[in-house]
Amino acid sequence: MDQRQITACDEDGRLYPIGKLDAHRRGVRHLAISVFVVSAGEVLLQRRAAGKYHSPGLWANTCCSHPDWGETLADCAHRRLAEEMGLRLTLRGAGIMDYRADVGGGLVENEHVHLFFAECDARRVTIRPDPDEVSEHRWVSVASLDREIDALPQAFTPWLRIYMARAEETGIAQLRCQRARR
């Protein structure tokens, strides 16, 4: 089990280190990153590996993680995108949001999440996922993803469902608009 120290944040915005598993067991608010890699109106999804300690086998956005204590959010986003998906792309900040979600097994994600986007040409990138993190990946249009989540929500992580439901905050709404204009 991962005993890394991640970054918790109290109601006043003060940061302090906490064990990753401890934060999830106690539902402590902590910093997180979420990355969406997009290409021509499609989003790169990953299916979480079966060995993940929460939400195994569920579809999620391209990459999600928690900065290590003392690590910047941008550094974490770049590091985890490379580690999980084997991608090194230019990221841009896309907003900040808070959410709380039960992820099963008595664990809670209580996240102050910084969202990042990267655009690429899906035909020109080579995705090399870490099999300990990702069991499979695929590109999907935002409209198809909306339909899939409506039809089978339990196949997707709680946070991806939240991101899609709060599309204005995550920047996903812009992808819906871009696709509609094409």
C-alpha cells in the first residue's frame, strides 16, 4: 500500500503533510491534479489497473494523482502523465474545483483539484501506459462519453462523473462546443 506523504489543506488554506492512505481513510481535504489529454474533440481515457487500491477497473480521465509533500501541482501533473501514460506534453491550467466522493472500501476522495489540459494529435503520439496503473486506454468523443456515463455510470470513477456533470468548471464544456462547431 502506498505510504507517500501528500499535501493536505485545512479550511484556512494551510498546507501540511499527510499519508496518502490516511487522507483517504479519514476523508481529509487534500490537493490533487487531474489531466485531460484531448485530440480533435476527443478525450483520452484510462481504465484503472485491477491492482489499484481504490476504484480498480473503472474508466477515468487521462491522469489523476496527488502531489507529494513539497511538490508543485504542475510538476506532479507532468510527472504522473509521464509515469501513468508515458506522455510528455505541454500542459495548461484549466481551473480549480473541490469535490468529495466515496470511492468504496471506506475510502473518500476529498479533493481540492487543479485541472490541466494538453492538446495533441492522437495519430502522432505514442501512449505507453504503466500496466500497474492502467489496464487499457481509449479516445472517446465528449458526446459519446456523456452517453456512456448516462447508460452505465458504475463503469466510471466518481471523479470523472463529477467532472462531466460540472463541465463548465472542468473545461469539458468547451470541448462540447468545439465538437459542435466542426
